[in-house]
Amino acid sequence: MPADTQDEPDLDLELLLRRSLRHKRLTVAVAVLVLAATSAFAVLQKNVYSSSTKLILQTSGSSLGGSLGALASLAGMDASSKSSDPSLYIEDILRSTDLAQAVLDRPWKGGKAEADTSKAFLLRDFWGTKSDTTVSDWVAKEREGLIQRLNNGKYIAVARNKKSGVITLSTQFEDPRLSYDINRFLVETVNDILVNRLSGKAGENRKFIESRAKEVKESLTRDEIALRNFRANNRVRTDPEYQLEEGRLQRSLQIDQEIYLQLVKQYEMAKIDEAKDIPVLDVIDSPRLPMTKSGPNRKLIVLAGGMGGLILGLFASLLFDLYAENKKRFWTRFAGGSPFQPSQG
């Protein structure tokens, strides 16, 4: 059988490990360097503090899904792919661009991370954002970058339990008070959006019926006055023309009476529907001011660095041993993709 068709021999892991351990100093040196770099990285990471709120959407109106879908569309979300569960739209509203802009434009106050806790600041200043005025439309581009940074899932996270419908809103920032205040602000703002905007939409039908009822009532009053005056001026009603005119006035009065009664009933039903269609975010677990950091886990980072450094050190020692054995053969095998096969003699 030709040599190029022969199967490659299996890797001997025990042999590779023995060859790696021939250069223990190199293994230890690489492991120590990686561990030192990882430790420095862990130390330089800023502490972050997390605050969370658990919410549930309380609704009873049948038209709520369409109203929330309209709000989600205004927020730039795709409402066509959503199911009939209204809580799905709350997630979209919490992640919307408008809400992110409101957070960026609002002045905040810090706690541990700020030396002067009484001084208000914007998030862009808290993050130390540097404006690049040399590019065109730098204001819009900077704002877009800040919105993407805020909504990348690191600072604001939204999770929903599919079975219970409970929404968990978590905020995580480098300052405990900032994390707590932004969490509360988001909940209050979303609740305000639901109450004000949706109540306005639900009240449009009531306002129309109310306006129409007012018009019909005025017409009804005019018909009553006209019929009363006609009868007062024509006490002897023997002329057929007078009888026809009286009948016309009575029919007009009866029509307005029936329309007005129907509108009054519809008006009362519209007020009930309006009250039903106003959703409320019920806070079942309020946010708390975080007293201890939620991250980073420096011990885990260092441990991962130590394990990675050891593996990298063994790999470097193996490559060095193969290289020291036969430089020419090493590069030939390395180029061929099989530098770890033992020599054949």
C-alpha cells in the first residue's frame, strides 16, 4: 500500500504528557504569566451592583392586546409576531429606544462609585464617554452608541416566566444607588406609559359617545320646545295640516328620545370598558438598594486563568520539545498538520 494512503497513527496522550513535562520550567513560566495576567485583569474589573424587580401585568380588558401592540410598534418593535399574551409587549417596551433615551437624558446621583454623592450626572459622563467631534453627525452617532451600550443586555436585562407571566427586570451598574434608581425609574415610567397612553386610547370611544349624546340632547330639547310652542299656538287642532305638522314634530321628538337613551346606555358601558382596559404593572417584589456587589467573581476568573495557564504551558512545552527534537522535521510536520505524531525512527 502506498505510504500516502496509510492511516495516521493514533495520538498517544500519555507520551505527549511525558514530553511536555520534560520542560517543567517552561510550563510553570507560561502558567505563571497567564495567571498573573488574569489576576491583573480581575483586579482591574470594577465592582457591579445588581437590583431587580418582579412584575406581573394585571389586565381585564379584551382590547388590551391591540393597544399594547400599537405601543410596541411605536417603540420600533415588531408587533405582528407577538402572541395574545400582553406581557410580551412589556418586554419590548422595556427594551425600547424611547425608554433608553429617557434613561440617558435623566440626571442621576451616585453612591459608592461617586466621590460627591450630591452631584447629579448623566450616564455618558458616568461612563466617561469621549465625544469625537471630527466625524459627521457625531451627536447622533454618539447617542446611537450610548443606546446600544445601554440595551446590550449587560446593564438592563428583562426575563419572563412563560408559565406564570412574571417579568423580572434587572439592572446592573458600577454604582449601587444608580442601579437601584434606574430600576425604579424604568418600572414607574412603563407603568405611566400604560396608564396614560392606554387610558387615552380606551377613552376615545367614551369621548365620542359623550359628544354625540350631548348633540342629541340639544336636538331633543329643541324638538320639545318646538312641539310645546306648536301646541300652545294651535289649541284648536281641526285643520289636517296642523295634525300632520304635530305628527312630524312628535316623530322627530321620539327618534331623538330613542337615540339619546341608547347613547346613555352605551356611554355607561364605555366607562366600564375604559376602566377594564387600563393595565397596571403589579410589583410583587420591589427593588432593593444593593449592599454587596454582584460581580465580578474574581476568584472564578483567577481559577479559570490558572487552569488555562497550565494547559497553555503544557502545550507550549510540547511544541518546544518537538521543535528541539528535530527542527526540520518539526516544521515539516507542523506544515502538514500533524506535529504531534511520534517519530518513526
